[in-house]
Amino acid sequence: MQRVPVYVQATDPITLLGMKSHLSGSAEVRVVGETERESASVTVVVPDAVTEETFATLRELRRGPSRLVLISSTLDDAQLSRAVECGVVGVVRRSEVSSARLVQVLVGAARGEGSVPGDLLGRLLEQMGRLQREVLHPRGLTLRGLTTREVDVLRLVADGLETREIASQLSYSERTVKNVLHEVTTRLQLRNRAHAVAYALRHDLI
């Protein structure tokens, strides 16, 4: 199996060495250097703290083909929402960093999958819900662009159901559910399930 090329961008050399150490023994990913960063499927951004400079870096990196994973000690609701808008598909708390966890998130990101801690995803959905109710809906700012099937699937994703559970509830095959999600994320140029749900809530689609 070909290993996923990963570039690590950290604000200090000690953190950089630590991240590389976590990944060095993996058979699934390989860390690339500065000269190969354009070939990386995933870029890991590890700031000391999430600041405006962090978001500027993420926006710049989003222009490339690499998917973005953010490692941070803390993220408030506004920072989480901005990170998703900047193209971040995976978030890992520093306190939860381990070799196995990192590899899992990075391999998933390379496949187009997202990974956000459950409580953070819940906060993101709650924030998007408030935005829908308090800002968008009163101003009539809605955008219809999903099929009935897509709406049904996204609603169940927002409820926290896994692919198998969604398939069972809607009497679809798991492949159909995956295809529906892939079609939505591809057509709307979204990064992952969490981004798709946030988009749908923001535009009053579910």
C-alpha cells in the first residue's frame, strides 16, 4: 500500500520534531520535507495558539491540493467555525495526540473524510443552527440546492448517525448513502460530512 505523503507545518522546531516522531514509524503515512511539500496529500498545521496568523496560513494552504488538519490545545466556537471555512477537515486536540490517532485522522483526510471531536462537532452544529434561526432565516437568506434524498441523509448525519444506521433507517444500501454524501460534497465543493451539514444548516436546507 502506498503511504500517504504528509507535510507538517509547526511554529517551533520542538513541536515539529514531536509530530514527526509520532509519524515516523507508521506504515500508512510518510512525512515529506520542504522540497516535497507540494506533493503532500495532507498538511498538518500545529500553531502554538490559534491566531489571525493561523487563519491566514490556512487560507493560503487551502489554495493548494493538500487537505488540512489542525492540531490545537483549544478552539472556541468562533475559531472552530473559521477553521472549517478555511478548509480544515480534521481537528485533533494536543491532549489527544498519539501516533495511532494522528495516523487515523491523516489517512482519513487523504480519503476525503473529516474528523472532529464529537463535542466540537456538536458546538459547530449548534452555532450553525443559531445562525440559521437568528440571522439567515429572518432575512430570507436561504438557498435550495439539495434533493430530497440528500436532505434526508444530511439530517441523519446531523443527528449523529453512522453510515450503517442511516442506510438502515432510509432502506438504502451503505454504498448509496456514501454516494449521496460524495455527490453533495463534490457538487458544492465541500470538504467533508461536517462541512456539508454546516453548509446545509447555514442555508436552511435541513
